[in-house]
Amino acid sequence: MSQCPVCKSNSLGFEVIPGSKVLDSIINLFDDLRLPRPKVLDYSLLKCSECELIFSNPMKAGSDEFYSWICNSHYYYPPERWEWGALIELIKEKNKVVLDVGCGSGIFLEKLTKHGISGVGIDSNLGSVLECRSKGLTAECLPINLLGTLGNGSKFDVITLFHVLEHLEDPRESIASLWAHVKSGGLLAISIPLSPMFFEEDWWDPLNRPPHHLTRWNLKALNALATFLGAKAEFVIEPCNGLIQRVASTMQLKHSMPHITGSAFNRKLRLIFRLIVRPISTVKTLLHQLQRDNSPQGVVGNSVLVLLKKL
């Protein structure tokens, strides 16, 4: 039994995760990764009895070696996130200075620049920071706890974390540290996978397990985090894909299938063929998606944008 890193309630373990299985699964997913493989610990997953946060044991993030290795894959950084546009719509008409925590290769910072918004990035991966600088962007290689060294009082109108929270070893204290650097009337915007994602029950996702993701968040756990800060959370949830699209995507991930290309007619034929040749797996996946649609949470997407306004 262990304490939840957010609400400090008791938690129980439910899955053992061998480090070798994580590495094998990542290589199967990202076929452009090369040797040598980094070292990865063996982990387990626990679930909080109160806020239902799922978290790793130990709460130990991937090493610099691990992230340098995985960032070498051209599949790793997504070219677009729905949350970027949603947030820019909220802030583009105002004179804001934005800090992007975990800025990666700087795609969001570039979007800010195109909308005339000032942006600064920090990231713990030096290679990502150097890539940002090569694009003329302002970025520093800093952990969250050294944010005060940026100067100018290190207060920002908006601080963003796009798919960063789930990587943090001490999410409660890290977010509290960032909260201290949000100006009065400012905004802390956190984008994160919303568990359970539609494929969680059918596909053993190595990226949604440690050392990559240390936590899996639901709305209850996110509200517990907001309560700790003395804030109220506003949620913008990603639109959900249709039933058939979710089944097809899950089957593709589950069976390591390549993307379907060609004309619309050929894509439909190939999709039907894929589903027919694996009838048991298809039916099982379909039932899981129907259960998801009928759950109390309703039909929701795979991620959520959490907005915390500082009074």
C-alpha cells in the first residue's frame, strides 16, 4: 500500500511492468529507433482509493538517456494538437506572455509567434531546446524547480503544459511551483491524456506506462489537484471519434497494423477485411467501445485541457 501523490490517500497495486517489455513494445511501435537501448527499471502501477489516480511505483521518470533515445524517433512529437488551437483562441486577442513548459521542438511556440503572442519555452531535454533555438525561438534547458532563474520576476500571464504532467515525478509540488509563477488574473493551462483512453482496455500501450507516463489522470484526480492549489478547474474535453473509427484505430494499434492508404473505396475494403479476419478481437474491441459510450462519463475523447485561473 502506498500514498497517492496527489490526494495522499491509500492506494493498491494492480499491474507489474517489466522494463524489458516496455522497451520491446516501444521499438515495435517506433520502428525507426536504433540501438543501443537505454536502461529502464521494472515498475508497478497503483490506483488511489479516493481520487482514482493511477501512478507508478517507483515514481521515477525516464532518464536523460531514455528521452534522448525516444526523441530520436520522428513519430514522437505530434505535428498538431487540438488543444493548441483551443488555447490560442482564448489568449490571442490580449497582450500575453506565455511560458510553455516541456516545449519540445517548439511547435507550439512557433504557433504563438504566428499569432503575435510572446512565448518562452523550457524543457529538460537539451536537444529539444537546441532545436527550438535553431528556429529562432526563446528556450532554456531548465527543470521546473529552477524556473525563478529566468529573470523578470519569472511571472507569466499564461503557463502551459501540453502532455507534461503525466511525466512528472512529483506532480503536486511541481504544479504548485508553476502556480507561484502565474500572474494574478493569469492562467495555468494543462493538457493531458484523459484516462481511460479509448484503446486502454485493448492495447498494452508502452507510452502510457512508466518510465514514460508516471501517472494516468481522470477528472476526479484533476479536481483534487485544483483543490490543493485553491483553484477551480474548468475542463475542455477533446471531441470523441465515432464508434467505428475507434474500433479500427484500436485494432491497428493492437495488431501493429500499418496505416491504410489509397482511394476511399479501397480504404473501406481493406478496413472491412481487417475486421473480418480477426472476428473475436474485433467483437471484443467493439464491446469495450460500446461499454465506454454507455459509461457515466459519457462519450469523451482521449485528452482534456484543464484551465486554472489565478485570482
